[in-house]
Amino acid sequence: MAILTVEIPDDVKKRCESLFIGHTIEEMLAQLLEEALEQESVHRRTKAAVDRLLTRRAATKPVSAESIQTARLAGRS
């Protein structure tokens, strides 16, 4: 396990201790870091997916609404 030295203002520490009774500052910081890592991971996956969709869209010819409607109707027959 790594050691991290962080200075936390006294008022913030007191507020945390009063809200998160029974939890240490270390536990709270570890949880916050885990959540931040997960959010960043989701953000990066989402960005990659959007980039792939935009790349596909740029390489695809536009289709008219009439063509789409015709294909829908043909698929229902």
C-alpha cells in the first residue's frame, strides 16, 4: 500500500468527521479516488465510442428520409 501525504484544511476535516462518523479520512480519500478513477474510465470509453461513431458517420453516404421509409415498409412485408 502506498503512503500519500495530503494537507486538509481543519474545517474540511471537521466537516468530514461529523458527516462520515466511523470512517477515517484515509477511507474517504480512497473511496473518492476509486470513484474518480471509475468516472475517468467511463469518460474515456464514452469518448472512444463517440469518436468511432463520428468516424463511421464521416465515411458513410447520407440516406434520404424517403429511402429509409421505403426500406421500413419493405421490411414489414
